[in-house]
Amino acid sequence: MARVVVKISGKHVTPEKPGLLKSYARVLKSLAGEGLLAAVVVGGGRAARSYIDAARGAGLGNRSMLDMLGIEAARLNARLLAYLLHPHSHPEPPRSLWEALQAAATGRIVVAGGFQPGQSTAAVAALLAEALQADMLVLATTVDGVYTSDPRRDRSARRLPRLTYQQLLRVLEQSLEPGRYELLDPLAVAVLERSGIPSRVVDGSDPENVARAARGEPVGSLVEPSGGGSG
Amino acid sequence: MARVVVKISGKHVTPEKPGLLKSYARVLKSLAGEGLLAAVVVGGGRAARSYIDAARGAGLGNRSMLDMLGIEAARLNARLLAYLLHPHSHPEPPRSLWEALQAAATGRIVVAGGFQPGQSTAAVAALLAEALQADMLVLATTVDGVYTSDPRRDRSARRLPRLTYQQLLRVLEQSLEPGRYELLDPLAVAVLERSGIPSRVVDGSDPENVARAARGEPVGSLVEPSGGGSG
Amino acid sequence: MARVVVKISGKHVTPEKPGLLKSYARVLKSLAGEGLLAAVVVGGGRAARSYIDAARGAGLGNRSMLDMLGIEAARLNARLLAYLLHPHSHPEPPRSLWEALQAAATGRIVVAGGFQPGQSTAAVAALLAEALQADMLVLATTVDGVYTSDPRRDRSARRLPRLTYQQLLRVLEQSLEPGRYELLDPLAVAVLERSGIPSRVVDGSDPENVARAARGEPVGSLVEPSGGGSG
Amino acid sequence: MARVVVKISGKHVTPEKPGLLKSYARVLKSLAGEGLLAAVVVGGGRAARSYIDAARGAGLGNRSMLDMLGIEAARLNARLLAYLLHPHSHPEPPRSLWEALQAAATGRIVVAGGFQPGQSTAAVAALLAEALQADMLVLATTVDGVYTSDPRRDRSARRLPRLTYQQLLRVLEQSLEPGRYELLDPLAVAVLERSGIPSRVVDGSDPENVARAARGEPVGSLVEPSGGGSG
Amino acid sequence: MARVVVKISGKHVTPEKPGLLKSYARVLKSLAGEGLLAAVVVGGGRAARSYIDAARGAGLGNRSMLDMLGIEAARLNARLLAYLLHPHSHPEPPRSLWEALQAAATGRIVVAGGFQPGQSTAAVAALLAEALQADMLVLATTVDGVYTSDPRRDRSARRLPRLTYQQLLRVLEQSLEPGRYELLDPLAVAVLERSGIPSRVVDGSDPENVARAARGEPVGSLVEPSGGGSG
Amino acid sequence: MARVVVKISGKHVTPEKPGLLKSYARVLKSLAGEGLLAAVVVGGGRAARSYIDAARGAGLGNRSMLDMLGIEAARLNARLLAYLLHPHSHPEPPRSLWEALQAAATGRIVVAGGFQPGQSTAAVAALLAEALQADMLVLATTVDGVYTSDPRRDRSARRLPRLTYQQLLRVLEQSLEPGRYELLDPLAVAVLERSGIPSRVVDGSDPENVARAARGEPVGSLVEPSGGGSG
């Protein structure tokens, strides 16, 4: 049976949206019951930005600590979700891949925020997918797939149902400000490529898209390894 | 040299008020430099309520877990403050009195949120003051002292410069809704009484009041053990 | 299937009574095998008092540390029981509700002593029952139920087969010295009330009473939420 | 400045003797204040035997777990002493040499019970002395030194003011039942020999003997490495 | 179903022999699948000696720390094997028997290196066998069984298909340099004797011998308790 | 007083070179005594490659676990160095930035290997320098500075005494195979840039170069932030 890691934007799993939270809890519980879920990773969203901004405003110059505050906010979102998924989930969001493997050894679903300053939650999700030997990464994001160019600026942009990670990196470099990788950063891509794990990019504002992707339906965009992965 | 534990309402130490946060960081660093500070405890404030409400709204019926979410939000506030006080502070908010004593063994100031469902942060502060053998607990709250009755409802209410814990409990029972103890709950009072530790209730909207109290100045209201404490 | 948390007085699970210990091990193993057991909580009993008295006699004035010694003695009793229940039980008595949830994630029965100074083991049992979503708390105590008044002093006292938590609190306030709550303290009652978890008070000097209660038989006194619990 | 590790028999540091406990606390605090104390190790004494016997009586056949119960009882004695020595001591008795080194990194005195089934507390003390680079091990025992033969049986036995570890092993083999090493077991001797750490065997029923030994006075018996140690 | 603990010489599970490592992974996975495996213990081998020698050469006189380096090298070998056995194994080699029991509570196979300076990995294996209530210890060593004398020096030496632990100790004392116990040290023998756990000594250069021993086949030498064990 | 983090190539701190190890221990102890040292980070070197290759050869396809083995080998090198620096150093190499901050709270020097799969030890060193607010990062590498092009291939290459991080990145991109960053990877540069921390690249085959760099002497190449860092 195929198992997935789901990475959800902090914009979707957040105390500001209890209704969406409830839908996510229902959908993820259902996937857990079907044995399809290995781990869930959530971003820090608004809480992370709020704590980082406040600390900076109050004079905290230590950038590592600013990042660590953001990660702790993401872990708070993860805990919120973990408690909603209880008892399918492990109750403690891990702070490293070592802790994640120990949590997974109980047979429970790992729910994580971030691991490390300077590292995206997408990279955390990629590492978890690799370490837990998941078959796919589902990216529940704020867009409904990968486009040829930024659809907000280019009306001729069209959604790609299928592309490679290398194509994705090129699209991201073109359509975004330099250095900003909303979907997947280079570390995440390197990890997914080397282990041959495909990703599916779906519109996370509807959790049913996550369910469809996890069950193998062709929703959003499928991003595939270029070949040569060891998986 | 007298050392204090400072308990700050989550309304004052919160990302929504970076200016106040900055003032608190400055004042507490100064007290730390003077060797006056043993520990700081902060409430969960708005973040705690937000996560608890969201979890409940999303269907979480497990009340212990709801409380634990609130405590984790308080620990996030504590971490925010701990990072601002670095390197005077220990970087990790403890989750039990055992962890607090281990953190204190490094000689750093302990910054804590909550410890336990069903327990106020005032009780946490009282236990820390007792365990760390502090000489006073400073309660930085939303009022400028203890009044004979609720000053928001009773214009004849007057501030008590000095009272006993037993008098405080009677005032709290009269002026508040039953079972709500904004300043100190019965466990906190029991701990402070048995160890003979006085408290000073000050208006926490100005951190200078905390500094004055820590330096022994007669600000706000002094609450004293009734006698017979072992301290 | 209904699952219970069993709270046993430290007077019953203690090295002074190996025969009773053996009976408890047998009965609890049997309940574990039937899938009826979520957690067991034991008090500190004589060992706790002995260490607290010794420390006080040797000059320890730190009341938090005195309480912590008592809790560690209760955890030693818990470990004794946990080893007897092995491999049904998790081998490490938790020191906080966070650790308890992590232990429970292995699918093993949690065996706990205390968590926190100023907190009864009944409160620990109530929090565990709530967090682990147990259906009932069984209180194996030194009396065979709740009486209308103290049967040791009042010959007209009669056992109540069924009462509410509010009735229990009133009985406790009347029949005991002020502030002493042998069965359940206010925090424990508040937790059980809010989560709608009934308790059964049984005579713990015979472990079979625990088995009967866990299997739903009408032994001792049943204490019920007043209604309105969220469970 | 020379630093010592003190190993105290569980017969002397036990809740049954609060007066002796108080004297030990006073003497050890004084040594700590003089910078002479690196670590203290205490045996399990009566509590250990009581828990082991109870568990065995209740049917626990797992010998490792029986030993672990005894070690936890020794750790409870260690905690009792650590709290009495607070704040000179680290508050948490370690369960391994790794934990002991981490506790020592705070600059506090480590107070330990046992580490491992099948290992004497004398071996724990020897390992701590070696790891913390102490200059001497003080053994506060139930005899006032090492005798040529068992003074309880042989009236011509005389106390040796000075001997080597090899001489000690020969004496122990002669005067005791085979396999019983009350003072030092072979592992402890091997550790002390290889690191060239002398021991002083003193009558622990008077804590002043420990103080004298720690300050370099010629009390009891001095046991010396045979030479060739790496210390 | 009988369960075994397998102790493998660090000479066989080492990065220098990836082919043998692969065979061990295959064989142990197969035994795990059959439910026959409780724990695996590996020695430090060449890596341990290399780090200890380097540290000594660089001036480290602290013998406990030298031993601890060797144990960490053994734990690295254990991790190597644990990752190869994933997900049958727990991912984290324990550093004490307490940690080992917690890892075993997940239902995964424990893979350990050493626990303690001054203690052989055979003793670790014996303690794990006892604590996890295994039925046999399989010793995958560099010889194909126990001989009447050292077969490298004595051509008349013959392999003993069956002997007692006491006979083994006598053979070891005769054929080896004093104090060197390659197969089992006195602590390991004491543990196995007291719990009535037999061992099978097999030639570990072929992992199939381990499989045969685990399945109850009469390979190598069987070492039996002398009787009177509590198992 | 300026404090530095030193990052040493695993080629220099390795059991194969006990003489160099001894020199490093002497030099780093001296810097620690002068209060100049905040943390030391070492790579995995030959041990890391050996374990990774062995695991891959034995069939381990899990790339995260392969990286984790390499990190554990680097942590073994770090432990070797930490024990040599004892008692200046904290004895336990951290596995995350959180653990590193807790170790640093004891006032001891943190000695680290790696933190995370997919992350260089240079990135670990940069994060530690940022979190511990060090004034400079010293990179003890296999070259004696940064060259205009690869000196092994281009005889006209000349060493740059001073350059910016952006210039360094351009040099690395030209002279190395794509994607290989021996000195500093993009994450490390991003961290050092944002916090305004300069690095000095020195020839680590002579530890005196590290001492000179730490004391502010103009050895090797100085790499400076481009300006605009928050430090």
C-alpha cells in the first residue's frame, strides 16, 4: 500500500480557520484509517510571522533565535493538528529527524513543524518522506498546481498536469522573486530527486484535494523525479 | 541579596505589543544584571485562547489536550522572552518543576510558561519561587494593586497597600465571579503561605513597576503570609 | 469497549504488602488482557511520608523539594507495579502529562505516581483519564464507598450507591477536617466533571473490587458528573 | 586543590536516620564550600532491599528489573541527599556516566545512586572519580578501616593504616563469604588501579570521618594503587 | 515462541566488511519476520580501538572517557545495523537498560552497542536477554564453539557440543591470558546463570550459524545454566 | 572580547592523525583558556565515508539514514575532541541547535558534528556562530586560503587576502565541480551574510593557523559580509 507525507501550508492549518482545520482533521483521520498516511508537516503561517516580527521589533538581533521562534510556532500548529488526529498521531511534534524516527517507531503518524533554522518546511517534509520511505509527497499549497508562469501576472499561464523536478526549479526561478521558493526549495528537490519520490501539488484550501492525491487521483500537478533516483 | 520571581500576564508579554515586550526585555535584563532575578513566568494570553478556541471549534473534545495547547502557547511566549533575555536566561522553557530545577542549575534565569493542565501560571510562579528559594513573587498584572472591591464596578473601592493572603482570598471571592482567580488561585496561595513568601501586585502595563517591586520599593499592593510559614 | 483508569492508594501498593501486591498484579494483568485498562496511578504511601519526614528532620525547608521527594517515592511504587505488569505496561512512570501521552503512544498501559507538587494523585488519575479518553475512573481506596457521613464516627452513616460529584464534595467537606480530601480533591472533581467521566469508589484492600468495577459491576459507590460534561 | 568522590553506605544515608542525614548534609555542604567535593554516591540500603523483596514476593522473576528497582531506591536516597545539599548539588541523580558528565558540566556536585544492574555503587563511585578526575575516593562504610582479618570473628585482627588494592582484594577474599565484596568489588578496584586513584576507608557512622579524609587527614585505612596507574 | 538475543562481535559487523554486513542484515530481518528476535548487540571492533588509541595518543588520560569513546563507536556499529534492519528495529541504540526497555516498549527490536565503561558487550547482551525475557543468547563470535583448550595452540583441543557456564569459566581461565574473557565475562555469566538463560556459541563469520542457533538447531556449543536459575 | 567558532575539516580531526589531534587539543585548550572559543565543529571525514559506503554496500537505500550515519560519525569525531578539551568543553555533542543552546548555557564550549541530513558542517558552524553571537568563524580547511582559481590546476592562481562572501560564491562556482562547496555552502553563506559574521579561511593542517586567526592575526583569507548584515 502506498503511503504519503502531506505538507500543508501554515495558511491552511491555523487557529484563524477552525472550519478548515476541522475538515483537515476529518480528511487526515480518514486517510490514517486507510493506512495511507506516514507523516504530516505544517508551516508556521501567521503565528510564526507574528512572533518573529514581535521579537525583531523588541530588539532581538539573533537571527537563529528568530528562526527558532518561527519553528516553535510551526510546532504549535503541528501540535494543534496532532491533537485533532489523536490517537492516530504521535502527540509530540519532533525537533529533529532522529526524534521523528523514534516517534514513528510507535506506529503512529508523525506530525511535524520545522527542524532547523534556514530550512523550509518543504525540506522537512522531503526528509520525512525519504526517511519513512513514503511513496509520495502531497503539497497542500495556496495554488492548484504548477503553472508555466505566474498565473497572477500572466493570463496565458497554463497548469502543467505533469512535470519533472528540474522543470519545476526552472519555473520557480522564472516566476518568482529570486531566492523565494514557495513550493519546494533546492534542498527539498535534491532530497526528493535522489530518492525518486514524486510530489503532487494541490490546492490546499480544499482538504479533499489532499485525499484525492493520497488515493492516487490525478489532481493538481504531479512532479516527478528526472530518473536515476535510488528509490 | 533578595531574589524575585516575576509573573507577567500574557496580556503584557505577547507579540501584539512589541514595544512593551522591548521594555520588559530591558527592565528584566537590568534586574538580571543586578542579580535580583530568579525566574520569570508568563501566561498564554491571546495566543493560548486562540489555539484553544480553534481546537474546540475543530472538534477537539479532549479537555486535557485543550489545556496543553494553551500551555504550549504560554511556553511560546516564554521562549520569546527567554530569547530576548539571552544570555541571562536559560533558552528552554521547562515543562515541569524537575526540568526547571535542572535549568536553574546552570545559573541562568528560568523563563517558564505553564506546567500542567488545571493549574494557573500563578501557581507555576509560586512553585518556582518556593523551589528556587526566592524572597518575593512580583505579579505584573492588569490592575495596579488589590482593591477592597472591584474598582470597575465600585467607585468607593480603594487600593490596599498591604494585606495578607487570607484577606486577598476573601477579596477575590467577593469581587469576582465564583471560581475565577485572576491574581492568585488557591494552590498558589497555599504554596506562598506555607513557605512564607510575600507577593507584590503591580500594574504590569508599565515594566518599571516590576523593577521597583524587585528593588523593594513600595509599589502596588504587598500581600503577606499570615505568619507561621517555614521560610 | 470501555476503558478505565485505576487509582490505587499508596497504602495498598507498597512493599510492606507483597501479598496484596501480587493480587493487584494478577488482577490488573487480567484487566489488561481484556483491553479494559488505560492507566494505573498509585500514591506514595508510607515511603513518601518516610522520605518527607526524614528530609524535614534533616533540615530541608524547601517545601517544593519535600513534595518532589514524595512524588518520587510514589513513582517508585508505580515502577514496582509497572515491572509486575510487564510487558503490558510501559516501563517508565511519567513525570508529566506530556510524558504520559508519549508512553501511551506505544500502546502500553501507563503506570504513574505523581506529576506535580501541590497536586493529589487523584488529580493525576483524573487528568490521565481525561487525556486518554477513559470511560471511568476506579478509585481503590481505604473505604468501601462514599458514606452520608464518616462511618468511623457516625453509626447512622450509610453508603451511597450512587451520587454526583457535587454531592461528593459536600460530603467530603462535612465529614473531614477542612482541606483534607482523601478521595478526590477539587481539581480532580473539576476535571472529571468537565469531561463527564464517572468514578467508582471501591474498597482497595481487595483487588477483586477493582476488577468488578472495571467490568461494570455495581460495587462500592458510583460518582457521576452532574451533567453538562463535554465527554 | 584535591577533590574527592564520597561513597556512603545506604545504611547511613536513609530516611530511618534523620539525625545522621542532617550531619551528613552539614559536613558535605562544608566540603562543597571548600571546593573539595566532586560527587557523592549513596547505596540503596533498606529501601532497596524492601522493594526488591516485595517485588520478588509478588512474583517478579525478572532479575534485571529487580536490580533496577534497587537502583531506583538508591536514586531516591541520592535525591534526598541532593536536595539537602541544594544549591551546591545538581538536583537530578544521573542514570549513566553520560548523564553524570552532563550534570557535572553545570559546575554542581553530582549525587548518584546506581547506574546499572550487576554493578555495585562502589563501582559507580570509582567510575565517577575517574571520569571527573578526582584525587581520592572516600568510602564511608560500616567499619572503621580495613583489617587483617574479619574483626568480628578474629580477635587478633588489626586495622591496616595503609595497604594496596591488591592487598585489599586478598583480605576481602579471605575474610568474606566468596563473591561478597562489601567495600570494593573487582570492577571498582580495576578502575581505581588503572587510574591511580587512592581510596580511604572510614567509619561512616560519624560523618566527621568523611570530612577528615577529604581534608587529607590520616583517618581509617588508605588503599593505594600498586603503581603503574595512568593517573 | 522462543525469542533470542544475538550478540555479534565487532569484527563481523563493521564497515570494513559490507558483504558480511549485508548477509547479517538479511538473516536478522528474516529472524525478525519470524518473531524470533528480541535484541541485537554489537561490539565496537576496529572503530572502537582506533578512536581509543587516537585519544590516548593525543594525550587523553581519562580512562572512563576512553571507554566511553569505545562504547560510542560500538553504538555507531549498532546504528549501522539498526538502519539496515529498519523498520523491524528501533532506530536509536540505547545507552542504558532503562532506555532499552523504553525502546522495546514500541515492539521493535532493540539494537545496542555498550552501556557502561568497564562492562563487556556480552554483559550488555546478557542483561538485555534477562530484561526482555529472552529464551537464549546467541554469541556470534570468531570461533565455532567452545573448545577443551585453545585450538590455536593445542592440536588435541576438541569442541564441546554442550557444557555448563561453570565449565565455560574454567575453560576460559585456562586457555586465555588472565583476565581476558573473549566470550563471556563473569558478570555476563552471573546474569545468565541466575536467570537460567542458555547461550549458543557459534562462528559468526557465517550469519547462517546465527539463524540456525536462533531456530534451535544444534550448531556450535550450547552453554547451559548449572541449574537453580530463576528463569 | 571577541569570540570565535572554529570549524575543522574531518580530515584534520580524525583518529588516523593522533599527532595533529594532540596539537589541536593543545591549541584549542589555550584559546579556551583565553576566553576566545565559543564552539568547535568537526566534519565526519574518513569515518563518515566508511560507514556510509558500508551501509550502501550492504543494501541501505534510505538516503536520510545514510546521511544520519555520516552525521553520527562526525559526532564521534566531535566527542573525541570534546573529551580532549575537557573540562573546557561540554561532554555531549548536540544533535540540534536547541540542544546546542542548552549545552552552551552551562558556560562550556560546545563541540558539534552535524545536525541534519542535507546540511554541511559549515552550515552547522555558521548557525552556531549566529546563535552564540560569535564575532568570527574560523574555517580550518585543506587549503591555506581562497584563491582566484583552483591552484591545483591553474598556476597563475593567487591567494586573496580579503574578499566578500559574494566573491567567494563566484570563485567556488568557477573552480569546483557544480554543486560542490568545500568551504561554505549557500546556506552557510546566507547565515553569515545576514548576521554580518566574517570568516577566516586557514590551512588546518597546522593548528597554529587557527590560533592566529582566533587572535585576530591576518592569516589565510578573510571573507567579509557584503554589508547590510544585522550583526
